[in-house]
Amino acid sequence: MTTIFTVVTFAPVQSFISASRKLRDLYGSSLLLSFLAKTIADDVGTWKNADGRNLFSVVSPASSDSARGVPNILVIAGDYSLAQGKAALDRAWAHVLSKCKHWLEGKLPKQPEPVWDRSWHARQTHAWEFFHAQGATIQEARAGLAMRKQQRDWRALNWVGESSTLSGTDAICWPGMDAPRPHGPWSREADEGCRTFMKSLNQEDVLGEVFSGESRLGDAEEQISIPELVKRLV
């Protein structure tokens, strides 16, 4: 039988890493990307035929036993579909967001209730673009992937309010970020809520050293987006 080779990857990668202010952010970015790639690699091995044999196998990287250092481009022997890979990527990212959001909500005061579910859901569904190509050889599949990446169909998120002080390209994350804004897109109430939120994270011992940048008066002056917050939490 003729072997079909499949090559998959996801984006954005460079911009995800570059939007980093602390070494913690760089490490979190790299670890998250490796975790997502490893999840796809693990999914490849779960598909069996009627005899219980693997339908697909990962050719590159040679080993993905660890969640650290797995590259974001995977070469697979077999007809691994775009839908299978995209579903694995989406499940992994949804798991990360769910864990971070649940942890944060466990630390927040019971009242008022956080109003931010819509933004977290938007970040779950619009964070990554998945690319997939196949060929009779690995070189042919890689060339097809390069062509796919030039035909991107990306839809960016719109947000209300000010943008992150770290990347400047996304909404600031705080528990009231989805609440109605009667006084305009960014009010004193929103600014105070964001400062209180970041200052509370600085007081969490489990997060180690100072979690966010502070002024000389001890006020949290960083305003970061959901992806940036997730990287730092990880």
C-alpha cells in the first residue's frame, strides 16, 4: 500500500511567544505550545483499525514523551484528517483555559459575580488557526503545508475597552470585562477593577514572586489580556 504523509501545524506561534515581558511569560508560552503539540501527537496514537493496530504514527518528532520541547510541526504517516487534528488542538486549549478560569474564580470574592464568560469563550474559539496538508512524500506534504499557510482565513476578535499594556492587541482581562459600559468603553470603575484584580494576584503565594508589574506605591500597573494571563499562570 502507498503511504500517505500528513503534516500539521498551528498558528500564531511567533507572536504568541514575542508578546512577553517576563521570563515567566517566555517559559509559559513555550510550555503551552509544546503541550498543544504533544496533545495532537498523543491523539494520533489513539486511532485504531478493526484489528486494534494504529491507523497513524508520528514520524517527526521522533519522541514526544515529554510535554516540554515538542515542536509545533508534526509529520504523520497516514491519512490523519484536518478535523481530527483540529479537534485535538481545540480540546487541549479549552482544557487549559477552563483550568485557569476555574482557579481564578476560586480566588475571586463571591460578590460581585464575575462578568467575563463571553470573553473567555471567544478566546477559546478564536485563539488558533490549524493547518493541514498531505502528500505521497514528506517533502510533498511539507510543500503543501507551506501553500496552506499562505491562504490564511483568520478572523480577529473585536473588543470593548482599552488594550493590554503588554501586547496592545487584545482586551484587558479583569472580572468585569464583559459588563455593560454606561460611561464609555473604559471608565474609572473598569480601571479600578483591573488594578484590584492584578493586585490580588500579586498576593497569591502560590504564584511565586511578584506576579505583575507594580509602581513604587505598590499598585499593579500591568494590564494584560486573557492569553497573556494564561501564559503567566501556567
